[in-house]
Amino acid sequence: MNPKVLRLATLLLAVASLLIGALDAAGKLEGIPLVWRPTNRKDVGVVNLLGITEIKIQVEPFVDTRPDKAKFGENQEDKQPKLATTTGSVAEFCTQNFAITLRQFGLSVVPEGGEVIVGAEILEFMVTESNTYKGEVRLKVSVKRQGKTEWIGLASGTASRFGRSYKAENYYETISDSLLEAAVNAIRDEGFRKSLLAK
């Protein structure tokens, strides 16, 4: 083969490899930010909030105890799973949006000086994709007053949806809906509400 043609073929192969690599990297959901995008506006139904709405609640930073703190999703459609990971903090994401949800349901959330301190350990924060997107968030929630633990309980939420394969938007919506449901389930829990009133 002509050396010039050989060099040109080698160069074209190298460029093609780079383009394929770039396209492949662009299609990955690794190191993406976390985005709050709930689609289900959860309703707690009729819940007795008598006396609770005046209590100043401080939400302390949640603790992420999962082994892989970056991973929040996995596509299992192929033999080799494709991951969804984040450079953001799952703990901050959960803390902030849990507090927002409490506020949206009429509770008084303050940045400091709370009469009660609500915190949580993040046990599960994951979207698994096969034929559908399935999300699960599990939080071990605690309520403390003057350093004394008044209540500990599990608040969990799930969500599922159909959508185009391996798309960030679907991961965001599924994990947001799961976290929203976990926060709403905490509000629904009579033990949680009673602990806010405990003196």
C-alpha cells in the first residue's frame, strides 16, 4: 500500500476513534449535577397539624452512609451496567429538598435556633433502570429536642416511570419523586408529628 495512503488511513482511523470516544463520553451520565425535578405533587391528605405549625424546626445536614456516595442510578439493560453518578452532594440535595417539602406542607422551618432538630441518615438513594425507571429513597429520620432524641423512624419513598433509555431527565424526575414521597411519608407519620410537640 502507498505510504501516503497508509498514513491517511491511519490518521482517519485515529480521528474516528477520537470522535467515537467523545460521543461515548458525551452519552455517559457520570459526574453530572443533581437536579430537583419532581413531577408528582404529593398530597398528605388530611393530617392533624394542630400546634405543630408554630414549632420552629431546624433541619440539620443529613448524613450519607451509602458506600458509594457518587452513584445514584444504574442502567441494567445491557450486560455491562451504565452508571449515573454525581459530583454533587447527595446529603446536601436531600437536606435542602426535605426542608423545602416540610415548609411547603405548612411547617415552620428555620435555618438556626430551632426548638427541634430534624436530621436523617441516607440509607438508600437510587434509581434502577431496566424496562422502566424505578427509584427508592430510604431515610432514617430523627427528631431531637435540647439534645435528647424524641423519635427515630424510617421514611421511604418510591417512584417509577417509563422514558427514553439512559436519560438524565428521567433519573432526575424519578429520584426527586422518590425523595418527595419519603418527606411526605415522614409528615404523615403520627410518631414524627407527636415528637415535634413533645416537651
